[in-house]
Amino acid sequence: MIEEKVILVNELDEQIGVMPKMEAHEKALLHRAFSVFIFNDKNELMLQQRSIDKYHSPGLWTNTCCSHQRDGEKNIEAGKRRLQEEMGFVTELEESISFIYKAPFDNGLTEHEYDHVLLGKYNGEPIINPDEVASWKWMSLEDVKVDMSLHPDMYTEWFKVIFDKFYEHINITS
């Protein structure tokens, strides 16, 4: 299996190289990523529970899907690809905000990402890839906010950052 590579970037999101994904996480180097947020017509967010076999944040709840762009791949294109790979459907996406975050994990790896948030609408049920996703559910943003404050250890670090700092950008009814 060919190891996935990530796009190394500077703080202006300008590409400065590519590197194997695990090496970038071991060295905590800033790289490009994306987080997809899918809402239904009731303005509920589709959450996924990460597979228990994931190398970091296994079994935690997070946004609909997330990953890394491939070299030469645009954000929307990458989001649609990964949405299909993880959740088994594709829908139109639009770019929202982007931000940099850094989160070390217990296994010695660190996520240091320039994360692009992508928003979309969908009303069906996903066909989850069990290698990537353990479960899924729809939740209102208010219910997520309350549950996250009561059970922060059940959610991924990047999802908590997005909710804490950028709630108004993902709340598409605002």
C-alpha cells in the first residue's frame, strides 16, 4: 500500500513541500487539511464516530468527515473524494473558514494543520466505510454544544476547536 502524503504549508497556506503523512505527524509539521460539515434540512449536523482502528482519536465523535488534500487537489475536490470514501455519498460543498491548530496525542503524534472547513447539505443516510467510521448520527448544533461541554473527551480536538472558535461560521442558519 502506498503511504498517503500530505501537503506541507506555511502560515499563509502556501505549499512548501510534500511529506509522508505519518512523518508529518511525528514531526508536528504544519500541513493542509479539511473538515467537512454536512447538514440536513432540519439544520442537524451529520456526525461520525471514528473507527476504533484509527491511529489517533479512535472511537471519538467528530464532524462528518475530514482528511488531507492530495498534491494538486483543490479543497472542494478533496472534500468530495473523502466524503465518498468515508460516508458513501457526495454532495455539493462550499468553502467556509480556515484556521491553524496544533493538537498533540498520547501516541506521540501531533496534528498541526491548516484546516479548511467545507459545508454541504444532504438528507439521506450514509453508507459508512467501517474501516474509517464506527457509527454516525444527526444532531442539532445546540445539542452538540451541550454534549461537548458535558463530555469533551468523547470528541476530537479539531472538532472542539471549530466549535469553540468558529461556531458562527458553521451555524448555517445564522
